[in-house]
Amino acid sequence: MQGELNVIADSINKVQEVASDDVEPTANPVPLEAYLRPDVPETPLRREDALAGAPATESGMFVAPRILGGEA
Amino acid sequence: MTEANELVKLTAAQMAEKIRNKEVSSRELVDAELNVIDAAEPDIHAFLHVSADEARAQADAFDAKNAKGETEGLPELAGVPIAIKDMIVTKGIETTAASKILEGWIPPYDATVITKLKAAGMPLLGKTNLDEFAQGSSTEHSAFGPTHNPWDTSRVPGGSGGGSASAVAAFEAPLALGTDTGGSIRQPGSLTGTVGVKPTYGGVSRFGAIAMASSLDQIGPVSRNVLDSALLQEVIGGHDVRDSTSIPMDVPPIVKAAREGYKRDLKGMKVGLVKQLGGDGYQPGVEARFNEAVKLLQSMGAEVVEVDCPHFDYALAAYYIVMPSEVSSNLARYDGMRYGLRVMPPEGVPQTAANMMAYTREAGFGDEVKRRIILGIYALSAGYYDAWYGSAQKVRTLIIDDFKKAFEQADVLIAPTSPTTAFKFGEKMNDPLTMYMSDVATIPANMAGTPAMSIPAGLSDDGLPVGFQFMAPQKHDEQMYKPAAALEAALEEQWGGPVWQSLKTPWLDSAK
């Protein structure tokens, strides 16, 4: 892994050769104006469909392991 | 050779014509392809899942409508079957991204491209293999075993979309969908002698495409000829309010451009040869086929000029900052909470959510995916974001400027698709940098959002296919389809038929 981190370090050095202050960064290569989609109601995913792939569910909800540590 | 075997060798456009003329049904096409899949899969392994029942049901539904004359107004490809890269979600059909973390996942919705294919009456044959989460250039990083190249089964088909490319090359499907983040449609096209197209970024909706690197990912067609890809892109392309990067415009006139191209008249067209994409690292056999194809373009009236794109030399480095950064962000969603794999920590380890996520990801992700997530997290380190990710984004601006200047001198740019022909399994697995070099000529188009496509340029001296790449300006995909179709027609005249005439297909002989 150390060798591979060097690869990304090399990449960083390489791009910094040409990434001068006067160059604007590009996030989206095809610039678009933000727009709102038409305000038309749609049927969303049904709850049972949304839950169908869950590792654990209960009473129509996802079941997560406890968030905090401490005593098991 | 049986009649069904002749059927699967038709182009998608020819299949569609036979359907319209009632010479063949969609069901007959589906059955013929399923037979080839049965016979080919032990050697090729292009599919992760074959959805035979669904495909037959869709075909029967289409045929019933067609008999009643209710298929008027459907796209030209109506009734023609297609294979789908397993990076695109399909309602009710297992979708894994070739990862153990999604093994067994049945999506509750369809990607927009799937909705469009279904509306067009195009049966889904199944889900094709890929490098895990589309991360790789050989399909060797699939969690479910690699795909083999039909031209030489001891060699890779390229990647990440090696499954889609091999399925189409091996006549298991006339068409397929791929996703292209750094060349994952075009490089496998090059290595398998097929056509692969990355449309303009935003030209095809990505709603339902599993995200890898969101500022680069694009869905596109895979086929055995240029016209078929154009027809397919017209089916799947266009604006979609469910994808915020989808461009609010109609699909450019690409089918018209392809048909125009088949007239083989390129007078007045300027073709830009990219100085930076060739030379060192490119196999002589690849360069030889490329140069011959350039001469053919000239013989059809195209004027070839050399264009200088100095920042393309920085594209690979910038890609290897942008891509893993976005991968590390996108793949954070696989947390064992709502879908996919959940692995609880062993006894004695606190049974917390954080520990569950760690054990889930350790078990669920393969080595290459872990490598890219770690590199991405490193590249996005607090306090260094602007200096690192930001610098790579600046290089994107410089690459876009190079393209703009080049398109002032030329209508379309050309380069080999990949520096080498198909390599042996294992050859590049221990050397990620050499593997990444496979995409050196395809990455600039992803960085700039420009459309690009690969078509077969013939066979190298090793008997393996070589790809020829065209790149067009953003939102003008038609500008590459015309010369691509012209070159395909000229090459096929020289060869006396398609490149696959030279492909040995023992599996077709054993197909039922």
C-alpha cells in the first residue's frame, strides 16, 4: 500500500506542475444551469419495496446495530 | 451451422428489419441468443445472471403487440434483445456490480435506460460481468470470476465492461449497455473487436446507474457495428429529470449521421490526429492498423491535421486523483444498513454499527476497490482538498481547453483506443500502474465530458483486435458517428466483411 500511496503522491506532484492559480477548477465538464423539475406529484417507492433488500427490518423500519459503544 | 446461428450473426438493425417484415419474431431471436449463451458461457463467462424467463416473457409480450399492429411508433430496434452491464439496476433482476457487498440484491426500481428499453420492447437477456464496481481494465477484479476474450480465451476482454463486450463479440447478444468512467466501454470494445460508445457526459440518463465517479460516469452502447450503436443511443438518450447532470436537449441526429457516413464521402471534414496519443508505449501492431485507417479516412476525402493537446499528458495523473476521491465518497453508501451485505463483528468485539460497517466492508469489497477507497480518502485529506482534488479539477479545465482549441482546427479527433491488444490473465494484476496505462487514450474524453467511440480497426500482428477511437465536441456525438461509419464501411470492404469473420466460434457449432 505504501508504494501505491507514492503513486498518488506522484500524481499530485504532476498535476501541480500545471494547476496554477489562474486556472479555474472544473467540477462538471458540461456546465448546466440548475433548474427545478415540474412540480408534479409522483408515486414514490412503496415502503415494503424500499425495505425489501434490508439485512434486518422491524415494524416497517430498518434495524441498525446500536450506534454507541460500551458494554456489549 | 444452423439457421439460428445465422440469426445471431445479424446486426441489430437487420434483426429489427426481419421483425418488422414478420420474418422472425422477438421470441425466436431471444431463444437463439439464449442457446448461444448456454453454449458459450462455460468458455466466456460474460454473464453474471441470465434472465431467460424475463426475456422470453418480454419477447412474447412484444410479439403479441406486433401481431395486433400495436408497435407503430416504437424505436427501430423494437423487439431486439440486449444484455445489460451489471452496473445498471434492473427491477426484480439481481444486480451486484460484481461485488460481494451487493450479492443477491434485487433492486426495487429500474434505471431510466432500462425503462426506455422496456418501452421499446427490447427484451433483457441478462446482466454482464465487470470489474467490481467498474474498477479495473480487465474484468479480473470481478468478485465472481473473470470474463474471457472470445478471440483468445487465455486473454482478458478489457474492462471494466468486459462482460458486455465479450457477450456481443461472442454473438451471445446483438447489443449491450456499458458504463464508461475512464474507458470502460471503449477499451473492452478495442480488445474484443466490437463497437463501444461513450456519449457526451449528461447525454444519457444515469438514474439507476450504480455510481462510481460521478463527474465522469456515462452509460453508453456496445454493438458489432456503428449503426447499431447509433440506433441504441437514440433509444436510451435524452433528458431525464431524475438525473441532475442530464442535459436538457434532444439526442443529436446520430442515426442520420451514421447512415450518411456509410456513403463514404468525407470531403470537407477535418480530422485531428492527437499528437500526445501515440508513440512510446503503443504496440507497433496497434500503430500500424491505426495509421492504415488514417489513410483510409484521407482516401474518402477527409483532411487530416495534427493537433496538439499538451495537457492530455496530465490526464492520467488527474484521473487518479479525481476518480478515487469520488469512489471513496460514492461507496460510503455500502454500510450494511438498508440493502446489501451485513457482517456483524465476531463475539468479543462490541456489536456496534461502526464495527458492523468495518466488518461488512472488509468482507464485501475486493482488493482493488479497497485500494481506490483508501487512495481517495487520502486525496481528500482535510486541509489538502484544494491543493490536491482542486488541482486535479484545474487540470480538467486545461484538458477541456485543449479540446476546444483542437476542435477549432478539426471536426473530430482520432487516436488508438488502447495502446495494446488484449493481454493475458494475470499479466497486469500485480502492477496497477501498467493496468491503468491501458486507459491512457480514453481518459481525456471522460475528463472533458466529450463523446468518444471505439470501432474495430482490424487485427494486430498477434491476431488480436485493435480499436480506433473518434472523439467529438460536447453535445455533438453525430460528428464522430459519421466518420466512424465511413471508416467501418471502408475497412469492411477491404476485409470482405466484418472483422469477426476471422473469429473462431466453436461454441456456435455446439449451440442447439
